Amino acid sequence: MKKTTVLLLAGGLTAVAACKSSQTETTSVNTKTTTEAAVATAEPALTYPNTKKVDHVENYHGKQIPDPYRWLETHNDEVDQWIKAQNEVTQEYLGDIDFRDNIKARLTEIWNYPKYGAPFKEGGKYYFYKNDGLQNQSVLYVQETLESEPKVFFDPNKLSTDGTVALSAFAFSKDGKHVAVGTSSGGSDWNTYQVMDVATGKMLNDKLEWVKFSGPSWYKDGFFYSRYDAPTEGNKLANKNEFHKVYYHKIGTPQSQDKLVYEDKAHALRNFYGQTTDDERFLILNASEGASGANALYYKDLADPKSTIKPIVNNFESEYNVVDNFGDKLLVMTNKNAPRYRLVMIDPKKPQEANWKVIVPESANVMQSVSTVGGRIIASYMKDATSQVVVYDQNGKQLNTVELPTLGTVSGFGGDQKDKETFFTFTSFTYPPTIYRYDVPNNKVSLFRKTEVNVDTDAFETKQVFYTSKDGTKVPMFIVHKKGLKLDGTNPTYLYAYGGFNISMTPSFSIANMLWLENGGVYAMPNLRGGGEYGEDWHKAGMTPNKQNVFDDFVGAAEYLIAQKYTSSERLAVAGGSNGGLLVGAFMTQRPELAKVALPAVGVMDMLRFHKFTIGWAWVPEYGSSDDAAQFENLYKFSPLHNIKEGVKYPATLVKTADHDDRVVPAHSFKFISELQAKGAPGNPYLIRVDVRAGHGAGKPTSLVIQEYADTYAFIYKNMGVNPYEGEAQNK
């Protein structure tokens, strides 16, 4: 398919806004433990801001549900003042932790190393992303050959003084003369597209607004993209997104003249994502009704001026991803009658399943991605959440496998059918992202660029265990720690998970994780049901009526770590973002005694109203909807906001969100912390940290990321009774 770099969505959220935030990097410092009494001196109870309550009650199928913090759903001056007051309490608390500055200093020190992306070719030149170390945004470089001197091609750090304007999409025209540039401000999902002249580096007058969940896909002297109508003023970060439309923009014309290519007036809650094939023969439209993967598929034969958009698949029962076209046939990766995916050839003029030709059948492992390079089909698979790569010819005959250095995660293998080389990146928990060159016709892998970090990664070990969840299901979990770690139940442990939207949690490197590990911490990541680690069956086992399985799996992971004496409930922190924030919220309200610290980030906390805001309606297939009586009962049972009980001592809680999050609107977190502060028993702090000029996570500048981790881990250590810098600083 025509290559489009969609940076805002990659590593963070799916194109239809599944609500996954990128996995937070964990941080820590020298873990020298002392007794809790020696570290956490007695301190007065926190005084929280006075959060007003309103007399609002909602009727759900005959059940009256109070919603006293409904006013926090609106973005106005009163809410801004509330945010300011909450942040002041939180920052005063964090500021009294002397070793927070030590954590930040160490983080800054080890974060400062060059970070590279794999090279890719456009217009006969090589491009790659690089961050010198502490730059807020990565810079795009260009070089004539792999040996020539790289030059800066596009530097997003120049777009704003504080680094909060990020590069979100980048797509070259087929002739390499122009590039469509997408940017987002303050972490918002709203994008602005412009067009750059590659030869001069100058921006043309083209400017496209209100682009969302899209990527520019070139065709001749313009490109296809998707957008919404301009939102009403006053609450553009929370208004419900409806009637997604596909347009074609011709270079040099105003947006008002863009041609409407496709809309669906009968279905307000559908997203449409347009892509062109490499040869620009076909326009492919992916249509989705939700964020759980299933999609309809339409096409237009661009070689035929009289062609109209026609369906290939006109239902939302399975997932279809067009990889490429071979002439007038489409190579499609699908889980239709194949929960672990297979590769089929479809004639769009005869799209019935009986006419499909199976190229690569379903196997025991989950097919994750497929690319076509150098006359080969390169397929990445997942076995127990780790990568394997198999190479086939265009008829599906297996030719060889690609040798990988160890158990971990692979990404890349981009390119065109004519290319003889491609690049991929390999990473694991203790293996910094390393770039390899793959010689396609000769099946040779060679090291291209190794990442050097200021941490002894050989000092750690990774193991994968399988524990038993509540209903007897075996669930895999990665556990990372120092070699020779003593299992005595005292180790500070960071348990992170996601569990939803068919998204797989695989091994990846985090420099902040290294801090946690080098100082005696344990990092654990279970592969909960709801994810895609074992295909669609594993996903469905954790969605809609089965969502409680995900929470049970997370509880099972915590109980395993405690039973095996990796840690204890007094030294356990649980964390997750977005759908993972819901996970932590459900965990702490169902089993408050099981962890000492809870870190729900940008979480979906109000399960009765999530579908009322921005793209939240897309999550209904995953969660269900309170509009349905049976689904309401299920949602109400685990909705974090509605399960906080009066007088219960909950874990020390640091809720994290951002004022520009228009994926999971911050009202979820605002209402949750208000309820927790009002009802939770004293003894542990219940705080919220609201980033300003930031969003759901993607595009956040490095400076804000480092500060967030310093705050987060200062909070963890203080509440675990661990002084990471004993002798250097003491809590006040």
C-alpha cells in the first residue's frame, strides 16, 4: 500500500481511536529500602480542593444514578480553576519529596542518548527520524545514500517554543516531489495538513483543517484524506465526532474546493480511512463502526474514470487489511474464519469468499503484519507475545525465516515491490531498539545501527511465566528484574497492563524502565485477555460481557507476584493508561487491599457516559453501551466511577490526565478523583496530576515526559516507604 507515516496514531492509538495510550515508561532510582516508619514520617491529612456537587440524577432503565460532578464535563473557567487548585495540591505534595529531583536528574542523564528510526526510501533518497537525546520532538533527516552526510529535512521542534506541536503524519507523493505534513497541537487528535515542496523545503499555501483519524494518501497531484465538519466552538475537545467524510485535495487549491469522495449520511458513527495502492491503481476505503478491529471494505478502480466506490465486504463481522495489489487482485490479511489471521487474494469484481485464493493459511501463531518487498511477502507473527518473521514468495511458498537476536518485538520491513533491501527494528525489555538491514533476495540480516545507552542492560534478566486466572485460564506474563534478585516479598514492583481492543503487549525497551530495574525494582507485564496476543478468540474473551475476565486476569497477576514473593501488597504499584486506566480503576475498586499504589492514566472511568464524547462511541463494540439495558447492568458493575464506596481505604492514587485529551476526555479522571477524594478513607493520598497543553499521550514533548515520570515514581516510592536516595535526601 502507499506508505503513510501516521505518527500520532502509531504507538498510541488505533486509527479509529481505540483509546490505547502508549505504554508508559517506568522510572526509578537506587532502591535502598528502609522501614516504612523511617521514611514516611507522620504527616497531616491532605486538604483537597472543595469540589462542588450538583443535584443531577440520570435515569438508566429505571435505575436512578446520581452524577454530582456532571459540571466537570464542560471546559470553562470554573473547571480551569478546579484544575489549577487540584494541581497545586498535587505539586505541593510532590514538591515535599526531596528525592524527586534526584529521580529527574538521573532520568535526564540516561535519557540523553541518540534515538534513531529505521531508514525508508522516497524519491531515491533515504529518510530517517532521529532524536539527539533530549529534543522534545524527533527530527526527520535525509541522505542521498546510506554513507552520505545526513541533512535535516524537517524539524518539528521549530513549530513551537515548548515542543507541544508535534508531527503527526508524513506522506510523500509517488514522484517524491511533494510531501503532505500533518501536525497536531497540545496532544489533540485534531490535525492540520500542509504540503511541502521537497526540493526547496518550503510550505505551499495548502492548509487543511479538522482532519482526524486519517492519513494522507497520494494520487497523482493530490491526496485523499478524512475529516469531520468543523466542530462547534466552546467544547471542540469533547464534542461527539460524527459523519466522517473522505475528500480529495489537489495541490494548490483551497480546502473549500476539495472534492467529497465518500460520505454515509445514514450512519453518523462510522469512520472511513482511504488508502491508495502503490501503483495508484486502487483507492481502498476501510470503514469501521467501532475500535475493535472489524471493518467493511470498499474500493474504487482509479484506472477507470467511470468507476464508482463498490463494496468488497459490506459488514462489520471480521477484520480486513489490504496489504498490496498484484495487478487487478488485492492481497488481503484477514481474520475471517481465521482468528489468528491468514493472507488471501481477492478479486474485487468477484469478492465472495468462495472466490478467494488462500496465499498463506492460518497457522498456530498470530499473523501480526505483512509487507511486500522485493518480490517477497514478509509476514511477522507472534508466538506467546514475541515476534517471528517468515518470508514467502508471491504464491505463498515459504522460503525462509528471518533470524532475530533473541525473544522480543520486531517492526518495519517497509518498502516497495521493486526494492532489494528493507530495514527493521528489534527491541526487547533489556534490548535497546536496534536497526537491521535485510537483504531480501539473499535472506541476509546485517546490523545497521546499534543503540548505546548509559545502563548495563546485561545486568537484568527477563522471564515469561504462565499463571492461572480466576476461571482457570492460563495467562502469560513477562517479569524483568536484576539477575540474582532475592525473592523475599520486599521488592518494589511495577505491574503494567492494557487488556483490550485486540492490542498486543509485547516486549519493548524503556529507558525509564532501566532506572526501575537497575535499582532493584521488578517490572511485570501480563498479556491479559482482551488483547490480541492469541488472536481474535483471546480478544473476544475480554470484551463486552466478558470484560470482567480482564480485571480478573490483572488481579491474578498481582496475586501471583505476591505468592511467589517477588513483592507484597505494600510494595506493589499497578498502572495502565486509557483502556489500561479503566483496568486500574476497576482493579482498585474491586480489590483495594491488593496494591499500595494505583496509577490510572487517561482512563475511561465513567462507563455509563463514555460514548457521549468525541470518539467514545467507537468503543461500544468493546465495552457495550448504557443505552442497552443488559449492557448497562454489566457496565455498572465495573465502572470505576460508580464503584467507589464510602469509607474504604483505597491505594495511594495518582490519577494522570491532560487538559487537551480529546480521545478519552479528562472529565473521566476529573469525576473519578472527585468521588475518590469525597468517599475514600483517609490514610493514603488521592491526587490528580493534570498536564496542560498535552493530550492522550502521543506527541508529548520529552521535557514533559521526563517530569511526569519523576513525579510518578517519587509518588510511588514515598507511598511504598522506600527512600531511593537514603543518605542523600530525606522526605520532609
